[in-house]
Amino acid sequence: MVTGELKSQVDKVWTAFWTGGIANPMEVIEQITYLLFIKRLDELHTLAESKANTLGKPIENPVFPEGTDDTGRRPRPFSDLRWSHFRGFSPQEMYDIIDQNVFPFIRDMGEAGSSFATNMKDARFTIPTPALLSKVVDLLEDIPMDDRDTKGDIYEYMLGKLATSGQNGQFRTSRHIIKLMVDMTAPTAQDRIVDPASGTAGFLVAASEYLRDHHPEIWADAASRDHFNRLAFTGFDSDASMSRIGSMNMQLHGVENPTIQRRDSLAEEHSVLSDAEGSYTLVLANPPFAGSLDYETTAKDLLAIVKTKKTELLFLALMLRLLKNGGRAAVIVPDGVLFGSSTAHKALRRMLVEDHKLHAVVKLPSGTFKPYTGVSTAVLFFTKTSSGGTDNVWFYEVQADGFTLDDKRTPTEANDLPDVLARWQTLSQPESPELSRPRTAQSFLVPKAEIAAQGYDLSLNRYKEVEHEEVEHRDPQVILAELMELEREIQDATAALAKSLAGEAG
């Protein structure tokens, strides 16, 4: 959580852009991300220099080569493209270097054919004046970006400035909700993780942080490092700016060459059959639920699973296609998915329960995604098996997530999320308390047979029992008698007051 002085520093950067003539929040985020990325490149080169000096060897894989860059109007040493160098120049010269040299340099970065190289080819420098650039560079220089947690908090806070949902229904998923989903799915060093609506790659970043913290074997050998940096993370998004931001966000968090592609995951031209079916072991996602799509543009392989125009149902069908058997998923869905009465809604729920293994439905408070939307949501946890396996489904009703449920979303002490994780982790134990919790509790298990009998309804309220407190009421006749006595007392008092007033008047 960004607070105090750090929050003030980030707000100053944001205000500088707005007063400097850039009012589009997405453009501000993109330009800040470019600058943070450029700053990170210099840090990586400095680390390589230090390592080379310590070992007495030439720099291995330098970010900035030796020699001269001649892409701009004026040839410059590649060293001038480094943050630590150009920030000492005059505002105009720094502006020229970034515009004419640095941006062409980053547009040519990445392995040929890689998603990073593809995304960066359209990188545009849109800061309008040298004065604004100089001010922003100075402000970013004062913000500490060395610690991974602090960097994540800062980036999360800046993304929070995107205060409205996008045209296609996408909106930012809060970092604490992402962390819960990642912790509950517990990524492994062997996982191939995909988010088919990745946005700024928040789920993929959180998964990479989890692996760093819990699986040091990702650095054990060249094959493990290659898997982490190249194969472990894949994201798709239909928005080019989101894909670029997602690519740089992953790079800023130390993942060198993930696959972050611009593509509409539900479109026919990007049918998963061609390149990705059954490729992944973990899906983490909060896909957009904007309404309906045109049948003509929707991938036919998805419509073969569930015939619908609803994006939230099509994304669930897509996830089942992307996953290998044994692959697991944690996905945020609107409440309508849980109880919708259409043929497609029922068919998809039946598929999750009967054909695969549905583990849990975690109901989130209705204010979780404010100020973007007040829609009620839940997180589904399931494993693709293609052979069934659902036994009991675990339900948990989150009543507080550590923040107020209004548009301000300010921190509070009430927070059920640690309890969600703690109870979830006991489910595999033979003596788990969850096995005997009553339906009046905050979490409980429901047998598959009961869910099937209810038409595969997955809404928590369908199974939760409300405990009514027994209240002993007084006899109505006694209450009526007391009211009549009170009425007589009022009449007597009124008559006495009238008599007193008449006496004074006489």
C-alpha cells in the first residue's frame, strides 16, 4: 500500500502530466511505464558492469552496446541513452536523446519474432515538451524502485488512477484479490501460466513473485531459468497499449521474455485450436464481462462447447480449451454465471461439475471492484479433468476484504482474505474443520449430488442457511392495555392543564 510521502511523490508525477497537457490516464500510464522501463534498463546495465568488474571479465550481455548510435539526427555514444547519463543533460538535449535515440532503441529491443519485440515496435514518445520531461524524470528519480514490493505497490497505485472501466468491460483487479487467487492456486516451478485477458499482466506478475518467494529452484540450472523467463507466462489482450504495458511490466519485474500477445482471445481468427489448445497448466484471470458478442466473429471451437454470446461464458469455455488435463484455474466471474437460467449458463455449470472437478466458489463482496463497477462477483476454482471428479464444492462468503466497500476503498481492519486461504489449505487434511461446518457458517461444503439436484446452481445463498435469532415477544393484549392506560394518563394531564389555564385567565 502506497501511503504518506511516497503517495505524494507519485501524485506529483501524475499531476505533472495532467498540467503538462496529457489528460488521458492510459497515455499517462504508458509514458510513465516507458520511463520506468528505460530507468530499469540502466539499472540492469549497471549490475552487469559491477559483475564484470568484480570478475575481471568483459560485460556479459550488455544492455547498451559500445560504440555510437546513429539513429537520431546526431550520432551519440550508446552510453548517452542510459538514464544515469541523459538525466544530467539540459532539458532540450535530454528530450532529443529520448525522442531520437532511446525510443528507436527500445523499439528494436527483444528477440526477433518475440512478443516483446512485436509489442515494442509501436512504442511512441508523446510527452509534449522538454520542460515536462525534465520534471517527470526528476520526480521519478526520487521515487525508490529498488525493492520489488515497493515497485509493485507504486505500479498498483498508478494503475489505480485508471478510474473507469475500458470500452470492452475490462477493469483493474486489485492486487490483494490477485494475491489471494495466486496463493490459493500455489503456482509451481513447472507450471505454464496463462491469462487470456491479461491487461497490464497483474496476475502474471503476481505469479512470478510467488515463484521467486516459494520456489528458488527456478534458478537451479539453465533449463529452469529458461522456463521461468520464456515459457512460464503467457498473456493475451485485445488492446495494443495494454499488451505493451503488460510486456514492460513483466520486464520491470524481472521476467525477461514472456509471451504477451495482442489478440482477441474469443475471435475466430485467433482460434485456440491452431497454437494453444491444451498447452497450459494454470489459468489466472479476471476476463471482461461486457455483454454479448457477434456469433459471426466468435471462435467456432468455443461455440461448439457452449452456444452463447455471453463473454463470461465464452471465456470459461476458452479456459477449458487452453488447459491440459490436470490443469487448474482461478477465475473471477459475475454472479450471473452462478445462477443464470439460460441453456448456456446451465450447460457450462453442469460441465464444470460433471465433466471436470469444481473445487470452490468464493463469493466476493459487491463493492470489491468499486469504483469501476458495483457488480457482484465470485471466484471459481476448478481443475480440468475431462472425466469428472467433483465430490464436494467448498463455498466461502467473503464479507470484508480489508477495504471499505464504497467508491473510496480505504483500508480497514476487517479482512476475511487470510481466513479464506487458511481454511482452503485445510481442505486436503483428513480432519479438516471444513468437513463439519454447518450451513450457517461463513464457509461450508456442499455435495455434488445436491448441486445437481438444484440444477447446478452455484449461488451461495441457494445452500446457505440463515440462522434466525429467537426473540420472545410480549403478549399483544398486555401491550394494548398499557397503551390504553398511557392514553388515559395523557387525557387526564391535558384536562388538568386546560383547567389550570382557564383559572389563570379568570
